[in-house]
Amino acid sequence: REEDLKGAFRCTAPLPALEQAGRDPELLRTLEQLPQWAEDARRVAQAANWTRGHLSPRAVDKLYGKKVSMSASRMDKYKSCHFSYFMRYGLQAEPRKPAGFAAPEYGTFVHYVLEHVLQNSAAALDAPRWGEGERNALTDAVDQAVERYVRENLGGLDQQSDRFKYLFQRLLRPVRAVVENTVEELRASQFRPISFELGFAKTGELPPVEFVMDGVTLSISGFVDRVDGWVKDDKLYLRVVDYKTGRKSFDLTEVFHGLGLQMLLYLFTLKERGESFYGQPVEEAGVLYL
């Protein structure tokens, strides 16, 4: 097992060996005895003794400016670890990307199919019955959306490898199940989709969410996967829907500490600005992680 090797396998290549030397004093001393690696080993030893410093206000202004563009992921990164935020968005450090098969990004693919199917499925949502014919029609709609995705984003499958085609075909069954579950949830509800990929940005349908703190303006931009509406007593009740292809648990403790605020911020912004956008009084109904 890899953990039993204690990093020994890293010694088969120069750069991994140097990285391992930062955690293994014995290996570091060995590298210091090799003329071609002595200087690099000295730098590794020096870096191991560095301590975290502090940014001056002038340096912070140079890095971020007086108007900071934020996204939900940036906000969560900042609240969870200031140093990680500095490394990623201050120094623009990028994590290493492991080599591997470049399959289509599953989340983007599911978003695309859901958006295009639901935009054209009003009749299915309000059909008095839901039988085999309706399910077949929904499956056809999914297949059409998939074909469109393949054409627009992959340039067709003809030029792809057999492995790529196989992995892509494996995605179709779970995607069909996701769409069917989504339609069944909507059929059991009086909410109906009224907006898809609703943008909160300078170039979006709605302006970004902005806060001013200590003379610095935080401008939060992003997209809502879907907004559902339900009209009752001349008011439009809105729920913000976020598609999650991975696991998602909603934790009020995280919200209390400033994490996972994205959908709630968008919901409260729709409460403030939704009447001018949708043309009737609005009320916030909730957030749905789907």
C-alpha cells in the first residue's frame, strides 16, 4: 500500500524527491550530500523554516484594490481560510491538475440538459396524467438536448476516442433519471420554472450584490441555476434552485459563520429587486438544493 512506502516511491524522480525531503529530514540530509542537488536541498530546508508574515495595508490595496469582485466560492474560501484565499486570489496560485482522461464535466452537462428540457416541458409539468407516453416524450426531449450539447460543446463524437464515447454514453442513464426526478418534483408542486441561469453581474439580468465595509466595496457576482415562481393572492413567491451533482448538506451553523450564503444572498436580492424584474410583488419562499 502507498502509505506503507512512507513516500519512498517519490525518490524515483528529482522533483518529487525534493518535495518529500521537506517532510523527511533524513532524505534532506542525503540530498545535501549530492553536489547536483545540494543547492536545491538548502532551499527546501530554508523554506521549511519560513514563518507566515503579514500584509501591509498598502500591499492589500495593491493586491485587491478598493472594489473587490467576489463570487460565492471566493466568499467561502475567505471565511474558511484567509491564507488560502490569499494564495488563490492574491498570488493567483493554481493547484496542480492531475493527469488523466478529460471527460466532459458532469455538472455542466447536467445543467445544460436540465435547462433545455425544462424550458420546453411546460406541457409535461401540467399534463393531467403521467404515464408511459409522457415518460417517452421526456426521454426524447433529453436525447435531443444531449445531441445539441454534443454538437455545440464537443464538436460531435465522431472524432472522439472509443473510451471517450463509452464514458459519455455511461452518463446518459443517470442524466435521464435526474431529469425525470426533477419533473416529478415539479409536478407535485405548484411552483414552475420562470428563470434559468439568472445572472447577478454587471452584464447579467440583475446587478451584482454589493456591500460596503470599511471603505471597500465587495461586489458579488454569480448565477442562479433556476428560479421557480408560484402566484398566490397577487404575489409571486420565489424559490431559488441550485443543482448539485455532488453531495450537499445545508447546515445553519455554516450560515451563522458566513459560509454557504450564496443562494440566500440571491434569494434576498430577488426579494428587493424582483418586483421590477418580474413585474409584480414578490415574496421569498425558500431555497432548494436539488
